Amino acid sequence: MTFKAKALGMAAAAAAMIAAGAAHANKADGVLNAAFTKELENVDSYFNSSREGVVLQRAIWDGLIYRDPATNEYKGNLATSWEWIDDTTLEFKLREGVTFHNGEAFNADDVVYTVNFVADEKNGVKTQRNVNWMKSAEKIDDYTVRIHLKEAFPAAIEFLSGPVSMYPNEYYAEAGPSGMGLEPVGTGPYKVTKVVPGSHFVLEKNENYHDSPKGQPEIAKVDIRTIPDVNTQIAELFSGSLDLIWQTPADQAEKLSTMEQFTVANESTMRIGYLTLDAAGRTGDDNPFTKLKVRQAVAHAIDREALVGALLKGKSKVVSSACFPSQFGCEQDLTSYEYDPEKAKALLAEAGYPDGFSTDFYAYRDRDYAEAISSFLNAVGIDTNFNMLQYSALRELRMKEGTPVSFQTWGSYSINDTSAITSQFFKFGSLDDARDEEIRDWLNTADSATDPEVRKENYSKALKKIADQAYWVPMFSYNTNYVYTKEIDYTPTPDEVLRFTTMSWN
């Protein structure tokens, strides 16, 4: 059976599962139908840490600053200008005349409330590293505000251009994260008209959107459904129920690219895949991964070039550092572990495991990648009990108890600074499986130094030790395949943010 025939067969099966009145792609109606693969439990951008959440965050909310993904130039968004008053104080002049989707006027009160809320650890923002560098915000007048930092943090502008969104103070004070998750309110180019948690989101163009560097949206309505099965997504592309899918596996994308009705675009991303190993012994002192030679054996056991060539393809590359190469401070001159299964077996024997050992192995996405990695480990005597969990479940398990070994990915919220990845996981937080005081101290210095050379020097020290000790086994950078109908005009960007504002109809 040909791929097209198979897909058409799946389309018929999918049609029986979707509602009879399901909307079909219709350029005339201005509705773009898209799919998410992974379930997004809470739309509130501070209370989820998934890529799908980042996509909605950039559509629904605005930050004070915007970084142009093509030029990396910082531009004013909700702020028109900013300046450093001193090493720990940023002053912003705010844009006047902006309103939230519910009609509230945007002003300094919203910035002060948002910053003070998210910076307070008791309020439980999901990814603390995105916000915990801020101490507080201070209103100078209705359109002037100062953000006070806990200590010098030169990456502040980068973070303020990414994950730090501004919320309406009156609405959020009443609704809180749960209310914002069900009825999101922002100033962004799209307002939300429907949320079915985890499964369905409808966005409509904000007709009153301000003069933002994001640009004015042309697509009037975006209807997003969560469809975990990629084959079902493809079937719905053929049936006309979807216009756009993304994060499509390479083999399916390659086949779809041969068909005239679809555009397949491949773009690199800042996401890397890696194994995290329980070097700190969080899962028990008898855990084999507390031994350096075992961790090094794992690193030598995996053929990363084969994974990239056979599974990821596209613009993906092997990586050896615990960061993305373009990020400021991401040292590349460090220990790299070539594929050598015999050396892996010898290292296991030297560590006291001549016959190997058994371990639980966890993953939350890209099952084919994770299973391939697991197979490489099995081949050198590390017998893996494979566990595929939902992202939220695996994250909670890692935070509370730890895992012996797990396949993880991190996209750094598209922040082009090493503090957005390495410092997230090696500063004794709940996801730190190394607990290395020396690395923590180097990262603290790098994160707070105002001298770029000092930052680079300390990131380099930390990253070299992470590699030498094989605390992580970095493997590859990701690429993303975007598949959409010929009716859509869209150029993806390397930061893995699906931008509806830059889409239009052909």
C-alpha cells in the first residue's frame, strides 16, 4: 500500500472519530486549523513549561521587550524604551493606549503586580529560573516602572523579551492561575475564545492590537486541537480537517514533501536532547549512575551520529555540551564521547558491573528516539525497563524522587543565553541530578557577572566539568518539520516558536 493510500485510509478512520460538524480548512472563513501533539494542561504561561505553552504565550500575551527572531535585535513592545539605572535596576517607559483583551487599560500597575507575583516563590511559578532573578517592581508613575533585580543578571533583557509576559492586575488578582488558564487575558495579537484544558484552544485576531513589533495578525481565527497520534494528524491533513501540523517525525515529513498539496519546511531549533543520570544518588546510594565510569560507559554506548542520520535528519546535529551552541557562553571545546560499545563494556566492568545491570529508563516524548537510545544501552549490558510517561508526570517524579536515567529535552524558552539551560539544572534545584557545589558556584558567578569575559570563563568551567563527569549525556539538537497546505504562507524561525502572526493565506 502506498503512503498516500495508507494516509487516506487513516483519514477515513479519523473521520469516524471526530465530530460530524468538525470545521474543515476554509481559507474563505479565515480559520486556520492546527494540531498540538502534547497535552497542555494549563494555558497560564507561568504555570506550564511546554513548547506548546510557549507558542500560546507569544500569541496571547506580550512582554515589555521583543527580540526579532531574524536579526536578534531587541525592540520595545509594551515598553517603548528602557535603561539600566544601576547593575540591579532597570527602568522602563511604557507604551500608552494599550488595552487587555477584557478592556482593562495597560499601565505600570500591571507590570508591578505581574513582577511581584511571579517573583514570589510562594506563588509557585512552574519554571522558577525564568523569574527568580527579579526581586520586585516599583511604580514611578502610570507609565514608568522600575524592575529591581536580586543581583546583577546581564541576561535580564533576554528573559524580558521571552518568557516574562505582562498580566492584567485586576483580572489576575481575582482569577489567579486557574482562572487565567481557563479564560486567558493578555494584550497579545490573539485573544482566546475557547479553552478545553488539554485538548482544544480557539484564538481570534485581536482587532485592537497595538503597534507591536510582532506585527498585525492576518489569520482571523486559529483553531488548535490536541491530537497525540501523528498518523491521525496526517490523516486529518488529507481529509481537510487540519491546515497545519508541526514537530512531524522526519520519515513522515519526507513522504509528505513529495506531495503537491503540502509544503514541508524544516528548521533548526534551540532544543537539545540529552540523558540525565542520577549522579547524586537521589534514587538510592546503590544506584550505579553515582559511579563516574558507569556514566562514561553510557556516553560511549550511544551512537549519536546514527540517531541524527536515521531519525532526526534535517538540520539536527550532534551536540556535546549541556547547552545549545548559539547560546552566549556555550563552551564547545570540551570532552566528547565517541561511540565505542566495547569501551562502554570495559568501563562497566571496571565499575564493578562485568555482567551489566538493570535500571528503570524514563522518557516523555519521541518514543522512537528514546527506544533507540534504550537499545544502545541494552547492547552493552544495561538492561532498561522502559517507562513512557506524560511530561507533567515525569517532571513531577524527577522533582520529588529523581529517576536513575531519563531522556529529556530542553528548548531554553528560545532564550539565547546559557543561563536559560545549564543554570536551570545545575544549581541545586529540584531537577539537579548532579548536586556539584563547584559547578553551582561557577554558574552563580557566570549568571551575575557584568563582564562578558568573566561570564564566558565561568560557563566554560562549569560546562567542561559537566562533560568530564558525564553528569549529562548531550546527544543532538532538534529540528522541526512544519507541514501545511499550499493555502498557507509561512516561514518558520530557528527558535521553535510557531508564530501565527507571521502566517497569511496565499
